[in-house]
Amino acid sequence: MQDKYVGDVGDFGKFILLSGLTSIGKESIKLGINWYHVTKPDQRAGDGRHTDYLDATWNHFNCYRECSLDIHGKLKTIVDADERKILALEKGGLLPDSTLYYSEPVPYEAKFLDQRMINRERWFENSKTVLNNSDIVFLDPDNGIRPCNVRKTQMKAIKYAFDDEINEYYKEGKSVILYNHRDRSPKNEYKSKLILLQDTICSNDKLNVLRFKKISVRDYVFLMQKKHEALFMELFNRMLSKPYDYLFERYEI
């Protein structure tokens, strides 16, 4: 996650999903978020521009507002005030006050590979400490699951969550929700990456995916502990019913 994406249409879907989860779970769960905060300058043109859904003159404006006036209004306030920072999301009242956040930037500046590895592992261990009391963790890396050819010592590693990191949260008894941007790989190759994640982490349970289908496809991958299955099934039913089915669909693997 980068600050420049704050308030875009992807954030709207993200907070619809997470607020749905916390409203169903109420006091029975505590949510933790690791933003996988990327602060390395990125000059790609157009990134973070998808805020038309906040414009009253846009054709589909009311379709988004129907999903949540509250979330729509709070994100509009952040964007209109030009406060597009992760901190603004944390302080914006979008999720319960009990939510735990880890916004320490993913390290990238070390020159030597061994130091990059040490820094990454230290950063991740600190995230486990900060999010220790959470029951469910949401991981929000820029791109999602790391490709098999990306190593933690590479600069591009800041954009990915690694299998062993995801597994560490899962082994602690936490359910994991993982953001994964649909890449340009062939359909079968993309599905194989998700199946491999399932086989690596939760081989005895089916991995579930909800797809945010607007503007740019984003998948939310659910690695569920059995104790949270009923909660997530209720969440899926809600997100696949009106008005939320305008935004979400199930992705079968």
C-alpha cells in the first residue's frame, strides 16, 4: 500500500469488506492490518487516480453510495482535503477503534543483500508484535503474493507478501485476508499461484477468494481458521448479495 492510493476505488472496496467483517464479528474479533507500507518513490503515471466514484457527476456514483454512505463520505472527505495518507485512514473512523494497525514502511534502503534480509525479517517480526492481539489479519501489499522469481533481498520485494510471512500469521492461529492484484499472467498460471499458496499454508482447508470487479480487478484471498468459518461464510453471503454484488463476485479456483 502506498499513500497515493488512499481513497481510490480499491480502498472503497477494501473498507466495504473489512467493515462488513467487523460489523458481523462485533466484539468477538479484533482485526489487525499490516499495510505493507511502501514509501519508496514511485513515479508511474496515473496511479491512484481512480477516484471518480466520489464525483456526484459520475454515472455510477449512486451505485457506490448505495453500498455505504458512511464509507463513501469518509473517503471523500480524505480525498477532498488532499490528506491521502495511510494515517488518515487509520484516524478516519472507517473501522472500529479496537483495530490494530502496523504502518511501519517496508525497508528497502540497505545496500547489501544480507542487510536487506535482516531488515525485512526485523520489520516482519515487529509486525507480529504489534498485531499480536488480533484474531484476523488483513495484509495489504502493493501487488499481493510474491511471484516465485522474487526474493526478499530484491528491491521489488517491498511490493509483495511472502509465503513464509503469511504462514507465520496463520500458524499463530489467526485467519488471514490477503490483497492480491490480478496480474497479467494467463488464467491457469494465476490460479496455480493461489493453489500453491493453499497447499503451502492451509492444505486441509479450501482457500476462498472474493473478487472486487470494478475498474481494476483485485482479489481478496481468505485463509480461514476453522473457528472463523461461520463468520466468513456470513461475510461472503453479504458481499455477494445486493447492493454489494455490484462490487464483488466469488472467484473459483
